[in-house]
Amino acid sequence: MPPLPTILMTLGLAGALLIGGGLVVVRRSGARPAMGRRLAGARQVAVGELLDLTPGPDLPTRPVRVSGRIRCADPIVTSDGDRLVAFHRDVEAWVPRVGWRSLERLRETRSFELWDHDGSLTVDPAACAEPLVTLPHVWLGVPDDLGEPYAPALARLRAEQGEPQRARATTRMLSIVDRLLLLATVRTDGGDGVVLAPPPGGYVITSLDLEDAMRLLGGSRRRLLLGGSAAVAIGATLLLAAIVLAGVRLAIG
């Protein structure tokens, strides 16, 4: 039988490898479990409820999920006539044996008021966590179909990493007609009012109802999510067992 230190080291290493591998698999599934837990676990409140709070002990100590509509005096206006407060676009090309590589990362936002019939609070979506929890618009094609604006980036990619075979453009938007759920921290404004501040990691913003948002954050490849989550759980158990056994061994000398 191997000596106990070898067993402990093996357990710890196996646990760490399973956790790392499981997290990679979860990421590849497209799921965002941490973002989903933050959004679903928060208490939902209306804007008017927050405006009625007295700054001080009445303020929530944890982030809350605020519901409301958008009001913006200077929205982004697209070529299609869409009026937006956030426009995120990622253009990527896929290179064999390398994977997806970014050609463009565009982030354009406008501050807006989140309102209901009892009042409004200002939000700057530049401080949002990514991705925006909206249904993405995805274009897939060959790199040359991207057009002249991306020719320099494609030429650089070819020179540095090889010939790209595929391209995709993913666009996420928040329209002024959307109704939002917003994960935010409630803070005082220095006077008698309150403001919505980004929690650690940024605002989580969705234009979907909570049930649909959770489905989207669960990713499209559920088997990978379940497999990765199981690997993380088993790895954490092994790592914890190694730590406990090491502590017992030290305690008894």
C-alpha cells in the first residue's frame, strides 16, 4: 500500500484536475451558472419600492433584482431604425487547431432611466457583466463574406495563425422598448435618495423574463453542463477529503 502522503497528494491532484477540467467543460457548454445563480437568487423589487426606502438600515445589504422599463433621451439608432441603449457585437474567425479568434469587439451603450409608474433610477449599462442576457443574433459564414472592413484583421490573422475557415458575428442588444430585470446593488446618493450601483462583477441585465433568462444561461449543450458540473463536484469532494485527512494526520502526529 502506498504511504499516506502519496495517497493524499494523489487525491488532491486528482481533485484539482477534475475541478479544472469540469470548469472548462462547463464553459464550453455555453452555460453561465454563476451569473444564473446571482440573478435567480436575488430578491425582486420594483423601482418604486426602492425609492420608498430610507437611506441607512433599510437598504438591502445584498444585490437585488430590479424590474422596470427603459427611458432614454439619446438612444443609439441603428441603420435599421432600432433604438437601443446597448449594442454589443463580437466578430470572430475560426482557425484549424487554434479555435475562434476575435476580429472585432464592439461595445456601445447609453445611460438610461429604469422606471415604473412610481419613479425612476439611472443606470449606466457600460458597467454591465457580460454577456447581456438577451437572445443573440448570430451570423455564420465564410471569412471573405465579412467584407472589406475586416480585410486587414483577416490578413493579420492569416499571417500569424493560419488560414481561417469560418466566421461568425454575434450581436446582443437592449432596445428602449424592452422590459428589464437588472441585478444591482442599492446605495445612497449622498443625500436622501438611493442609486443603483453595479455589484461585484457588474450589473446583470436581461430583457427576458426570469424563467427564459435561466434557460438561456443554462447553455445549449446541457449534457456538457451536467458532465462538467459532476466533474467539479467529484473533484471538490476529493480535494476536501485530502485536506481533511492531511489535517487529521497532522493532529495525531
